[in-house]
Amino acid sequence: MATTKKSAGRPLTQMDKRGALIDAARSLFVENDYEKVSVRAIALKADVDASLIRYYFHSKMGLFSQMLKETLAPMFEKIQQTNKQFAASSPEDILTTYYTLMSQNPDFPKLIFRTANLAATEVNQELQANLFAIFPTTRMTIFDQLKQADMLKSDVDIMCAKMSFISLLVFPFLMPDLIKQAVGIKTNPEFFQKLAKHNASLLRHGLIADESKPSQDR
Amino acid sequence: MATTKKSAGRPLTQMDKRGALIDAARSLFVENDYEKVSVRAIALKADVDASLIRYYFHSKMGLFSQMLKETLAPMFEKIQQTNKQFAASSPEDILTTYYTLMSQNPDFPKLIFRTANLAATEVNQELQANLFAIFPTTRMTIFDQLKQADMLKSDVDIMCAKMSFISLLVFPFLMPDLIKQAVGIKTNPEFFQKLAKHNASLLRHGLIADESKPSQDR
């Protein structure tokens, strides 16, 4: 699993080791179900001693939770920012942040989707609680704020706006390979970059009342 | 599982029985993995003799395949229709057809998604081959036709248009309950009706070059 031997390469700093554990955990949890990933396998992939997991994260669950939090941090910051100071361009700013982030971890949204869909066993419920503890989605107020400020097209319903926004945000990363093949779509970083612009434009033209106002019409 | 006893109710006609098997299969395959659904359970739920499955569909796989085909038939007809005669409103026509259809079977898209994502075992590959044999997605040419006719906004890329279209189409039916709760969305037939209009408007404003031309601007 780990391609490097402990004896090889330069010595890792403490922060390197912590980061390596986060990266190894992300990669293993994305690929496998939670209970199939052992603390030992994470340490092996990170090429550090397994005791460091307890030291930094207390437990496998702690590492799982911290990995989610740190991976999604730039997205949450952007949401908090738009909550404080919103603009007509806020939905597309959030979308662009998410696409940039997920282009580096294109299978990460599958982990979130899979975790949210787990059957309600005790461990699974703890996983889900950890997932939603860090999820600031209830606090994503951008559409309410735009509506109140009369910046949405007059017939736009907030719940519909949220649903279409989240659909455009996450489904491109969830689409099964077989369906991509069937419809002739190839995803790679360049495609996601193009798609971010395309979907931003779709949101702007489709939701925003006066596109010319925010001076970002194409 | 079946709530009616064989002795109860009026006698079923042959077509009733065939239809009852399709309905029972849809409901059981949506809820459970393919291999966990027995021919006997389907017959029991349909309240008909199991030998009729062999008679009408040859096998469980034949029934699975036929059930997919018949459930998606109205969608495929609409796609074929728009391929023959396209208009600026074609994408939203397809979307509306899909929403109307899936409002009656809101978990059906999950079956398609799950099937497309199965690990490539022998049985699974047969399931997937059956799924894609009936899928006319490669033949959905609407965006290519609109582009050629200069009816898309000039900067719209066809692959991006397909991706956003499919995202808006299917993700609302795939969103995990936990995420719906977290963002404050409740799905029911009325919501899907409202969302169909909302997403149709999003596609119209976002993709179509001259919205006034098809005379369907709100």
C-alpha cells in the first residue's frame, strides 16, 4: 500500500507526519468503507508510526472527522464569508471554490455521499454525526439574503434555488463512469475548470435578477 | 411482503398479472440489491404464480431488464421526439417529462445510479449491460442540434451543457435524506413540480441564446 519504506527519503517533521496521516486517511476512506480501513493501514500509507494517530487525533474516528474538516475548510470559509458579505456573485464564488477544491480530490464528494447514505448502525450514525457537525450547510444563507435584497429573479423559490445549486455543485463529481461513457463526457481538471465557469454562468443567468448590476456579465 | 392474499379480491387478468410483476419487480429492485431479490419474492408481492415470470420474461434478469425499459419508456419517447424535431424548449421538455415520471417513482433514479456504480462482477456486468442497452443517452442529440442551429448562447460548451442538464435532472432524486435535512429541503410531488419549472427556467435563461424566440419567456 505505502510505496515508500520507512528507511527511505528525508526525515519527516512533526507537521509533515500529521499532514501525511490526513492525506493517507483521505485517500483510504475515499476508496474503502470506514470499517475496512485500519489504523495500521493508514499509518503504513502515511509512512509514520501508528501511535501518532492516537497522539494527534485520539482515534480513527477522530482522524476521520478531522480529515473531513480540513479537506472542506476552504469551502466553509467561503460560505462564512458570503454569509457576512453577500453579492450577486456569491453563489458562483462558492461553486468555483468547491470545484477548485474537488478537482484536487475528485472522489471526495463520493465519500460524503456514501457516508450520508449509510444504513443507521451505531458506528454509521457516529460517522454521520461527525460529518454533519462540520457541515455548515444550514448556515448557508446566501439565497435567503439575495431574495431579501431583491437580487433574485422574482419567481425564484429559495428551496428550488438551493436544490439546483447543490445539484450543479456535487453531481459532476458523483456521476458514475458508465454514465459518463454513455453520454460522452470525460472529466479531468480542465473539464471541471470549464464546467465551473459554465455552471456559474448558468446560475447567474438563471437566478440573478439584474445580471448587469454586479458588472460580471460575460 | 405482499399485503393481499391470493384468495382475496377480484381475479386478475393476464395483463394485470404481467403489470403486477413489473410493479412488484420495480418496487423490490429499488429497495434491495439484485441478488437479494428472489423470483419467489417478486411473485409473492405481485400476488401471482412464480411460473408467470418465466412465461413473460424468461428469467429474473429478463424481468429486471423489461422493468427498466417500461419504466423509462416515456422518457425515451420524448428524447427520440426531440431528436427528430428539436426546439429551444426541448431540454426543458425532456426535464419535465423526467420529473413527472420520477415523481411517481422517486427512488427509481437511485436504482439506476446504484446499478451503474456496481463493482464489475459477472452478474453486475450483465445488469449494467442490460441497463445501457436500453439507455438512449448516446442518442440524445438535442444540445448538438441546438448548437448547430445557433440557438445556444455562444459560449456554451456542449459537454458542459450535458453535464449541467443531467445534474439538474437526476440529483434531486438522489440527494440523501440527511443532506436534505441539513439544508432544509423537503421533497414531495409538489416540490418536484415546482422544481421542474424552476430548473426549466434555469436552462432556458442559462443556455438558450434568444429566450424570446421560443415565446416561452415567463
